[in-house]
Amino acid sequence: MKVAIRGSGVAASAAARLLARENIETVLLPAPRAKTPVVMLSDPARALLCDVFADPALFADRARIDRRIVAWGGGEPVTLPHGAVILAESDLDTLRPPSATSDGADADIIIHAAAPFPASEVQRFAARHAEAVEVALRFREDHSACWIEAVADGWLFLIPVDSERAWLLCVGGAAERLMDQSRHVTARVDPIGPASAQFDVSPRLLSSLQGPGWLACGTAAIAFDPICGDGTAQALREAILASAVIAAMAQGGDAQALRLHHESMLIAAMRRHLKLCADFYRSGGQGPWWQAQLAALAEGFDWCTSLLATRPEPRYQLRDFHLIEREAAA
């Protein structure tokens, strides 16, 4: 079997690495992707990345976050332990295997981890946009803490880059307006750059995530709200699933059933995410913006539930990066 992988992000790189472990030939087809100024990788996400790339020391020397400070629902800040490392976009680029010299036209199956997709209709569960602002930290102790603050018309997420600088993500509208509504985060920073153009941070996924000869995965195919801070880990989990599905196909498994399992698991992941988001947004604020987001999340949860109700019960389960029949696992 030969597999073509379209994409340049962590999902594409992880899928290539995992399929190589199974001695499955891969062709990596790079594709443009949106760049992020900084990535906060939680300790569990880093552990998963280390497992996938077989490198226990991967990114262990990067700057660390040791706590999360949350001011939510109008309350005073609460400090919570939180372990994570801070990465630059270029750090994740180092995971990418060499680009292909062929166009993958002779591949038996394609993993699409970047647009355009064979089925391109996108389901969006809310209409949330954000702007990012580069800021200077006023207090040195904030270099190892991330801040999250709910304001009247959205929320702020402060992610340090080093002991002096950070990126402030403003979700819900124009950065200037949301920063004016802040009681805590804005008092701790000084803007040193203009706000970026608005970009979409709504939870969303493709209406079709598989078809004969292809699978879709990665953040371009299914995107989580940044409030969960789990985007990289989710992309890794999707790559693990896609690779396990293809490995099972290579061993003679039922291709259609395996592809359907892949799609169903991603829809179920989105439904769990929407429920988690609803818990956060329900307690974030009471204004019109918060109520609109909560209503959209409920609609998305119901959409995922109705779709999953038409699917058979899961036939497979993951074990050590491999899919096995549930009967065999019992």
C-alpha cells in the first residue's frame, strides 16, 4: 500500500511517522497552512508527541508554564497548577519529514490534512472570531503563567513567549474593545504591536471526513475552540486514528467500515468538545454575546448527536496506536 499525505502541520508529520513504523510507503505533499505565533503544548500533549516521534526529550528544554490564572464570570482570579511548554511555529516545523519528489498520483489512499478537501462543506458551531496582539509583560512573574479572563463581550487568553513578551488572544471581537473591558489582564501588559486581522476560532468540522480512497484529519478538517488549549493534541489524536485505520486496511480490514469508524470517532470528539465548551461559556458571562455562543454550541451538540444516532456502534478500539476489533479486545 502507498499513502499520500497532504499537509504541512503536526497531523501530517505524525501520520507520516506512524505509517513508516508500519512499513507503509508514504508520500508527503506539502500544502500552505495558517501560521500561529505561539503554541502552548500541555504536558500530556507533549508526552503524546514524544510517543509518536519516539523521542522522550522532545521540546523538554523549552520555556515552561507552571500555572493558569483564571478570572471567569466576573470573579476574582484563581490560580491553578498547569504544566506546559511554549513552542514557536518553527519548532513544530522540525517534525516534518522531507517533502515528496512525486505527486502521489499512484497512491492507494490519501490523507488530507490541509485544504482543499474532497468534500469541502464546513459545519460551524458558532460565529467566533479573534484578534491577536503582541504585548510586553509588565511583571516578570507572568512569564511562567497563562491568564484567561472573561469580559462582557468575549474573553482574553494571555500566552507568554519569554520573560518579557507574550501574545494576547482576544476572542469575541476587536482587541481594543475587549481589552478595554478587562479588569485584570490588560493591567499586566503593554501592547507592542498592532492587532492582527480577525480570524475564525469557531469549533468546526467538515461535513464529510472520509470517502473511497481518502481520509481527512488535522485542524483544517476539525478545529476546536482555543478555550480548550488542546488543538495540537487533538491533531495528534486524529493522525493516530487515521494511521491506525490505514494500517488496518493494509492488513485486509474492511475499508468502508474502517473509514466510517474514523469519521464517527471525529464527530464524537467534536460532540465531547462542544459539551466542554458549553460548560465554560455557560459560566463566562450573561450578556448577549455569551448567550449566542451557548445557543450555537447546543445546536452543534444536537447536530452531532443526531448524526451519530444513524451510525452503528463502534466496531473498533485503539490500543497502542493500533485498531483492533472490539470482540477481540474483550
